[in-house]
Amino acid sequence: MAQINPEEFTVTDFAVREHRSLWGDAWGRLISSNTARLGMFIVILFVFSATFSHYFWEYEPKKDLDYSLKLKAPNLIVTEEIPSIHPFGTDKLGRDIFRRVVHGGWNSLRVGIVAVGISLFFGGVIGLLTGFYETVIMTTIERIVLFGITGFLLGMLSAWISNQLIQLVVFTLLGLAAGYYKDILEGKLSRVGIFGLLGALGSAIPAFFMGASVALICGILGLLSGVLLSMALDGRFFSNVMMRIMDMILSFPGYLLAIAIVAFLGPGLGKGMIAIGVVGIPVYARLTRSAVLSVVHKEYILAAQSVGESHGRIIIRHITPNILSPIIVQTTMGLANAILSAAALGFLGLGAIPPEPEWGAMLGDSYRYLTSGAWWAVLYPGLAIMLSVLGFNLLGDGLRDALDPKLRT
Amino acid sequence: MTPLLEIKNLKTRFYTQDGVVRAVNDVSYTMDSGEILGVVGESGCGKSVHALSMMQLIPYPPGKITNGEVWLDGQDLLTLNEEEMQKVRGRDIAMIFQDPMTSLNPVFTIGFQITEALLLHNDMTKREAKDRAGELLELVGIPGAKDSLDDFPHQFSGGMRQRAMIAMGLSCEPKLLIADEPTTALDVTIQAQIIDLVKKLQEELGMAIMWITHDLGVVAELAHTINVMYAGSIIETGQIHNIYKETKHPYTIGLLGSLPRLDDAPGTELVSIPGLPPDLLALPEGCPFAARCEYRIEKCLIEKPPLVGINGKDHSVACWRWEEIAGIGSK
């Protein structure tokens, strides 16, 4: 029998384990997947080339014009006929397609980030608030803010019809009063009556100077608004209203709505970003809300409430970090979607204004020359769109698997 | 001496699609400071809901407190609005929850969560709060307390997490600590440790503790007084020896009778109370227990018995026939 020397043995203390952070774990899973690595490579290449070309490779689209080089096929060596190298060929104005594709990446990246930023910010805030206040009692201040905003929005409608700003003030004040004096006359008919009357008069009298019919419309609108404000609104009402508005936006086909918004705002890359961003808001709002609802009933939220934490703190510190993973995934996928939408708008001539290099616009400019054999003018911008979208999608898929391994099938 | 906590006619309702759930019905009792009160009853009898109602933490909608007063230290909590309640929660009343696995936020370290609770109600710097959090963890008996501050909840075992929860509850030295089935999710040896810990802490810090449980064995070890709840009402309340030795209400008798005993002969079958608790959507008019009670008379089905004092403040029971039944329970 072997002699056991106790000094040779070290006791492993299982309670003391190495720190492994959530993000470290996720990174490990992400990097171990081939498709995610490919996606990441494409995305990094895309971001890198777009940023560097923007800052270190000057390009002035307005001055780039050379009819002598019109629609030349790709060439990699200088010939007598073509004195410069054009790896992707040239387009109908003799512009180097390689250069325009690379610079177009910057515009796509900008559209992606700004549009997703808009959707994420508004959608996220709406989702967090509606999800949280659906079951949590609001404090007086929160109620006042909510009612004030409701009043303001109603007032805008009325003020728009009557072309006067007084309704805005009247309804905002009504909303603030309704929020502040929630407990007085709650649910009583007199409260409904007083608010309805105030709303009707406050809206109709100033509108009367515009004409009797305007006054009538404003009066009815004011009455309805007053009655609405007099109800003891709670978070669930707020949530319902917001989500129905989101449903309304969602019920339009995305591109159609984006085209309508661009038609309303006027063409331009910036306007296109806003349009794509607005179209994306409901997606993020619903996603965030559902994630919040799944977290808000967890016991640690109740525990946070029971030690007396304020609502803002609970939302920011306890809920947000716990719902990040689906939102990160959606954001990555959303970037691909935004790039695609921007290209679609550009193709229709609603996005970037012509000399500006933009993939969709380049396609729109050149597809007519496809029949005359100029395949390169269409192929390369198209490939750029496809690759960038593919890259973000692969990365998004990889992130989903990495951040939520339970979902993997 | 005025009691620390006085609850008067507390009523909580849940307005659901199927109708009104009458979760808490006219609960009234008092608690002195430094008292350990055990609230006992089977699942769904309103134990937790009445505690959450006190803190105004019931989900709203559908839940709503429709009536009642909760006086804590001369202040009616139910008249306070949400902002004022946020100041009371944690500072005056703290709560420990049933499942230590889910009651700590998985994305923050234990130290961060305790520090956060400390900073909310105390005027101290982050450094001081962190030191205090370390002391608290030491107080609740976590080995290597100072180093554990940087651990995440998943690195703690169930018992350690419950200790961390207790540390969080104690952080602002509340006057009343509500423990909502804190040992239900733990195994028996850890249960015993937590009970000893709470006992020790109560002696050291002197706060009142409300211990909500369905385990009569646990409260017997811990509590000074006991409230037995059934279908949202208190049906028997009193000093611990009164409840265990001079049981009056047939439900309490049934509960105690259904406990397995070490001195039972092998092969003895456990006694159970026949039937099910009443549907809180449609509570009977009379005594809620009448349908399952072997001593019921006609009066029980018509009129709900009030909680009457038998032995002054020490023992009250809500039963029409307690005097006749009394003899059986003491057997």
C-alpha cells in the first residue's frame, strides 16, 4: 500500500472559482463559430474600408467626370487607350467604379448607424416605458409627465386644425392638472364633466375666429380630449395607446412607408436615414417591450423595489442590462436591413442625391446599360450591397447563438 | 406601549377576467417591536399578498388594496404615495423573498447590489458603503466576506444567496423585516442554518420579523406569536404556546394533525384535511372553512365568525364552536 503524504495533496476549494464574465463567455462562443467569424470579417472589412476611404482617400463626386472613359470594362494594367487602372471598370460618366463603391460604403455605414440609432433610441424608450409601467404603479411626477405629454399631443392635433397655438397650452395644462389631481374626483362624473367642458371651451373659443365649422370640430375634439384626460389613466392605458400606434406603423409595408416619408420630407441621404429609422421604431419597441415584460416579474425586480429603489433606477440599472442580448442581436440585423433599405431608396432616386456615391443609386444609374454589355457597372455595387448585408446577418446570427445559447437548436 | 405595526381591516382584491379574487379579507393584527411573528397557511391563502400589500408592491393592475390601514410607527402606509413609499421601503420595512435563485440580479455583483441598497437610504460614500457591505456579509456568515463582494450571484450557492439577500434586507436596519418563505427553496440543513442566523440577528439588532411560511415546524422554532391564515382571513392568532398547546380552530388542529411526528408508530398514515380551500373568486358567505370542517353547524354556513379573544391579547380564534372544540385540540 502506498504511503500517503498529506502535504502532496492540495484541497481544491470549489467555492473559489475563476471569474468568467458573461461577455467573455459569449465572445468565446462567437469566435468558435465559422459563420460568425466570416460575418465578423466582412463587417470589419466593410467598416474599415468605409472609414479609411472617407478620411484618407479624397474624393469629390461633383468633379469626377471624364467622358473619354465612359463605360470601360475592368482593366488591371495601363493601356494606350485607358491611361489609368480601373479594377471595377467605369460607369456612364467615366467614373471609377471601384472608388465609388469604396466611398459608397461610408454612406451605407452612415445610413445604417443613424437609421438604426433612431429606431433603437425611440423604440427602446417606448418599449422600456410601456413594458415597465404596465404593472408598476406610477409616481405622481411620472404621471404628471405622462399626462402632460398626452395633453400636448392632443393639443397639437387641435392646434393644427385651428391654426392656433392656444389649444396646445390648454391641453397641456389640462393634462398636467389631470396628472396632479389624479385622486380628486377620481372616476366621478363631475370630473369627466369639468374636464370635458374645459377641453371643449378651451379648444372651441379660440377656433371660433377661424370660422364656425372649425370651432365645431375643435370643440368636439376638445370635448373628447378632456374626457380622455379626466379618466384615471394608468400605465396599461399608456402602453395600449403606444403599442397600437406602433401597430399602425407596422401595418404599412416598410418600403412604402419609407418612400412616403421621403416624399414628405424631400429626397436626400439625411431624410432617407430619418425615414428608415422611423419605419424601424415599432420593431424595436415591440422587442424591447416583450423583453421587459419577461424580466419585470422576476423576483430581483421586486427585491429592488422592496429596498426602495426609484423607478428610473430600476429601469436603467436592473432591467436594461438584462434585456440587452436580444436588442444587440436585433441591432446587428437591423444594420443589414437599413443598408438594404437605403439602397432601395437610392435605386428609386429617393435616397442620395445623384453625384454622391451610393450603392443603390449606382445600381439605379447603371442598370440601363446592362443590355449594352456593361455588366461591371451593376455587378460591383450589387455585390457590395449583398456582401455587407450578408456580413451583418451572419454576425447577427452568430451573436444570437453566442448571447443566448438556450435558443440554439 | 404602541405597537410597531398595526394593520386594520386590510382588504386586497385582484380584478381578473374571471371575476374578483378576494385575496385578503379584513385582516387586522398588531406587532410589537422586537417580535417574531409567524404567518402560517397553505398556498394561496393570502400570506404573501398581505405582506406585499403592506409594502404596496402588489402588481397593479389587476391587484388593488380596497380598504384598510397599515400603521407603521405612527404612519399609515396606505395613505402614502409611490414616492413616499420608496423612502419607506428598505429603510423601515425590508423584505426577503422565497427563491434566492431569482431574487438577486444576475448581471451585478453581490457587493454592488448590497452597496446600492445602502446608498439609497444612508448618507455615505461609496467607499464606506462597500466596507459596510463587507461587514454585513460577514454578519450573515459568508466565508471570506470581503472577497465575495466581487462575486456574481451565480457563483454563490442557494444558501449563500439567501444569506446575501438577508444582508441586503438588513442593510438599512429596518424596523420590520418581512421574510416571505425564505427557507422554502433551501434544503433542510441550510434551512436550519438560516433560521439560527435570523434568530441570532434578531437578538443582536432587535428588529421585528414577520416570517411567512407554510412550515409549522419552522415557525415553532422561531416565532413568538403566530397568525394562522385561511382563504385570506386570519382564523387563529396567539402566542406560540397557545397555538401549539391549546389549539382552538379546527383548521389549525387539522394542520397540526397533518404533521409527521417522530414518535408516531411506524406505518401510521398521515392525516390530511379533506377537501380543498375555497375558490377565492367565490368565497362562501359563512366561515370559509365550513365546507371542510367536521364540526360545522348551520350557523357556520350563514355567518362568518369574527376573531374573538379567548385569552385577552394572547389568543384569538374565529370559530363559532371553539369552546366545544377546544377540548379535542389539546389532546
